[in-house]
Amino acid sequence: MSTQSAQSILFTHTAPQQAFRLLELPPDLAELLASDNPPTLEIKSPTPTTDTTDAPTDTTREYINLCTPTQTYRIRQVQSSNSLHILRPSDDGTQRGDLAVIGATQENDETVPDVNLSETMTAIAKCGSTLELHNPQEGLNIIPILEGLLGKYDSADDVSMSTKQGGRVVESTDQRQIVEKLFADVPVSNLQCARAWKDICAFVLPATGRGWVPTARAKIGVWKRMVEGAVLQGIDLGTQFLVGDLWKSILDEDGEGEWPRELFEAVVRRVCETGGEGSLLEGELKWASIDKERCVRWVGETYLEAVAPTAGAAAGRSEFLNAWKDHLPEGWREEATFSQLTEDKHRFPDPTTVCFVSDEDRQRLKENLSTDASASTAAKKTKNWHELFKTQKRQKR
């Protein structure tokens, strides 16, 4: 209103006020939306019907996220001590109620001729809070949610059981429709969904109308058969190879395979060089190039999960290393060392054994460490020796 010509501005408000929510955009998202080809934004949250009995609780369920095709922002409400008013320039005729605001005394409801209506402002909404977008420091662990939407695959018997009991995601055999329906119920961007899908070796069996996540035993079984087939057919897994040739190498004399082609390709994608998440829905793989370091680590962690999923079922360290090497191509055997494993995915219950640390256990450990750190800080601030002693005693346990 820096160019107003009137000596005063008529200020009114509507009743009832309109419902507005103010959203503060981070600079990168604001720049993206102002670009020539702005993306479509989605507001996503986990579906209330998601089966959570087999999936660990994840903090992502407690929030609503704003998603671009490649990024996810968590929405949080921030209260403000200073209310924000949404104003709208008004060109309506000034009525008696408006005149009472400025002290006018005209008795009828006619338009006041000496008021410059172009200088009239109306408050149409009052906002006591704003919505902010942020990226959580702990990241977005969506694997438990995604796994909760998928069937567990250990053998062909699981598919037969699922077919008898129902459980279709969509009434379609189109792989793209099934995956898109699944991703719509996961509260992150589609790119992050695709990365998680690839990470857990998820796959679709179109005839079942749903997606599946293989068990560690199934994944390591497929990989072991791939290594054996490559040796028999002279396929060098250290160089680029035809995926179709490797698939044929694991079939029996009748052309039948123990594992579905979709699971086989999911394992191939998992151990290949990073990238290519966008190819999940582009049909069968033709060429593949395995990332040796990535593959060696994945084989070790997957085998450990299959044979020693908990501390109670821990495996001997030397036995585990020997078995790990046996699941690798001959030229990669020396790469199998404990230093190759992800630090928080394994632990040593005692000096001679090793076991896998599940995603649920890792999440629980992070929460315990965070709680202990907060308690220790609070105890130090209060300077109460008995509180500090109690915290230290719990940590030693």
C-alpha cells in the first residue's frame, strides 16, 4: 500500500474468518517450485490399514510428510505468539458496519461516496501457527512400513498360501499398477521408495496381485545358486554379463527354476552398481555389472541374518567366515572380513561368536542411547549425585 492516495485506509474483517494454514518453504523447495517445470507435490502418511504386526514401530507413522518425486519433508506445526492476519484488498461497497469502524454516522447501507474503495483492506483469516518443513536428523526409516505392506516369501508354498487366503493389493496383474499402489501408501518420495524396494530385494508376482519381500534364507539361496550357475556356464561375475544367460544357468534340465525370475532379478539389482532405481518398472534386465564391494558386504550380512538372526542363535566366527567365503566367486574369497560388514548390523555376543542385528534392534538401541544421554545430561545439570550414580549404573548394565 505504498502508493495509496487516500489519507486513511478503511480496515475491516470478515465474520466468520476463513480457514488458512501458512506453510513455510525451505529455500531449495521454493526454488524448485519457481522453476520452469515445477514437480507435483504429495502429502503422504501411512495408511491406517497397514499391517504392523510384523513390522517394527517407526516414528515416520507419527507424522505427515510433504513429498516431491525425489525428496521428503516432514511437516510440523509451530505455534506463534504473534498472530498473522491474511489481508485482502476489497472493492465492495462500504456498508454501515464498516462505517462504525471509522466513526462515520451515515444511517443507511448505501455506498459512501467520499471513501476511496481501492484503499480498503479486509482481514479474512487469522493464523496463530505456521507449518514448517524439515529433514529429520535421524533420517526416514521406511523399510519397516514397506515390509509391512508386502508378503513374506521364503518358498513357493508362501505364494500358494497367499493365493488361497486372498491378500491382493489390486485387482490387476500389471506390475506397474501394483508397485504404484504400494508406493502410494509409503509416506516418502517415490525415489526413496524405489531405493528401499531395491534394498530389501522386493519383487512383484503379477499373478498374486501383490508385492513380496524375500527372507534372508531365500535371498542367500538365490545368490548361492547364481554363483554355482556362473561357474558351470563360465560366466564371469566380475565383468558385465547378460542377465538372461545367468538366469538360464540356474534352471534345471526341464527349464524350471527353484526361484521365480522376479526374485532372481531383484537380487541381481541389489548387488549391482548403485543407481537405476528408475528401471524397476521397465521390464526384465538385460545387462548387469556387479559392484564387488557392495556385493561382498551384502552376501555376508544376508548370510549372517539367515543363520544367526539373534544372539541366542549366534554362529562361530571362523565358521561364519568360511561359509561367507564359500558363497563368493573364487577370486573374491579374500574380501570376506569382518571389517567389510556394516558396523551396526552385527555384534559379537562373546569372544568366539557373531550374530546379526535386526533393524528393530538397531532402532531400539538408538532410542536407548538417546534416552541414556538425555538422562545423563539432566543428572549433571541438577548436580544430584544420586541421580548421576543411578544413570551410570544403568549404563553399565
